[in-house]
Amino acid sequence: MARLQFPATQRNRIPILEVLKGRVAEGAEVLEIGCGSGEHAAFFAENLPIRSWLPTDLDPAHIASAAAWAAELPQVQRPTLLDVTVGVWPVEQVDVVFSANMIHIAPWEASLGLLRGAGRVLRSGGLLILYGPFQDNGVHNSPSNEAFDADLRRRNPEWGVRDLSVLRRIAAEHGLRGEEEVAMPANNRVVVFRR
């Protein structure tokens, strides 16, 4: 299977890496939710002092692409199919759960499953790190994000830019407290929760 390439991943990987460098501890075990092409997994695994990175996704084509990207990287585990809404995940405990550009291009139930699952598998002190666009109390942080949200909802009524205030409340129900937000290019953010 040929490696898929997503232009957004090429644009955002270096800014995201700079944020991860200060937060992902040496020797960390990382679980990625919604790995897409697998480009992030390969790039971050090569540039962070992690012990392991496990890419997961619901799409078999993404799993095949992620496997192709990580073929020669021993710290990247075999990419695995995962529906975040199910109760059983392929790990018992990890230090970091990372997800980029997934929750707005998935049904709301996937966001709930991600928060529920992260609360279950993160070790004490572990981090849930999300990247993408967010609303605050129902308000977009830019006209471009508002237009993007409308376009997503036109394409699929179950998709949309998620409200961070709602995510924080639900995360707290699963033992995750909001710790930090980092402004990123193109009106995106990295949002960090701690177990």
C-alpha cells in the first residue's frame, strides 16, 4: 500500500512537534487516536525520545498507510484498527493519548468515546493532547473556523468544530482536568488534559 499524504499534516507537524517536545516525557508510551495517513506517527516518533507510539484509526486504508510510513521505525508499533466508541482499546495503560484533527471530522459519540477511553487508559499524571479547531462557549475564534464548521456540518450533520467548554466538562467526568491550551497556526489549538 502506498503512503497517503495529507497536506494539512505537512503544514502542522513542526508546530505540533514543538509543543509535544516540552510535554511528552522521555520514554513515554503514546497512543494515537485517528492516525490518518500515519505521517504524524512517523515524524513524531523520529523526533521525540519516546519508548513507543501506537497509531490507531477506524479506516483500514489509514492503517495500511500508517504501516507503510512506519515500516522502518522500531518505536512505532503495528498500526491498529480502533473504534474509540467501544469499551476495549488495544492498550491497558499509556503515558500519552494524542489525537489531531479527529474529533471535528467524526460523530459526537467519537469525542465522548475518546474522553472516556483516555480517562480509562492513561496512567496517573498522563496526558491527553488534542490538536485542531475549537469553539469556546459556543463562539468560534475566527470567521474561518466558523465557515469551516458550517462546511463540515453540510458535509455530515454529525461532524463539526467542538466546544471546548463542553469537552472540559465531560473530560472532568472521566478524571481528566484541563491543564493547558496553546495557540497554533491557522486558528487551531493544542489542548492538554492531565489524568
